[in-house]
Amino acid sequence: MANIKSAKKRIRVIDKKTARNRRIKNHLKTVLRDFETAIAEGNKDAAKEKLILAEKKLMQAAAKGTIHKNTAARKVSRLTKKFNNAN
């Protein structure tokens, strides 16, 4: 355990950031799973809505620094490709 005041504060800040990142990543996994389910069911309208939501959430996570910007772009690209091939 830290003894210095600034080190104690850093621990608190890191705990908050870790909790936020964990929350964002769990939400991302849920959104991506919903999209995959819609694609598997062949529900094109629902899949389109889920794709739009997934893209939005991925870009928000990248903007906050939870995931890297290129990772978000790669995932969006793959999801879009999967959606387009599901015709």
C-alpha cells in the first residue's frame, strides 16, 4: 500500500478508470453479440440497426481511449463486411 498522498490518489484514479473501461468493454461485447445474433437469425433489418449501434459504440470507446482507434476501425470494417455478405 502506498504511503505518499499522491500515490494514494493515483491508485484511486486508476481504480475509477479501470472500472469505466471494464464497463465500456462489457457493453461493447453485448452490442457485438446482439449484432451476431441478428445476423445468425437472418434478420436484416435488426442487423442493420445493430450495426449502426455497434459502430457508434466502437467509435465512442476509441474516442475515450478504451480501445485503440485502429482496432475500432478494423472491427467496424469486419462487421460491415459480414453484414454485406449476409444477403
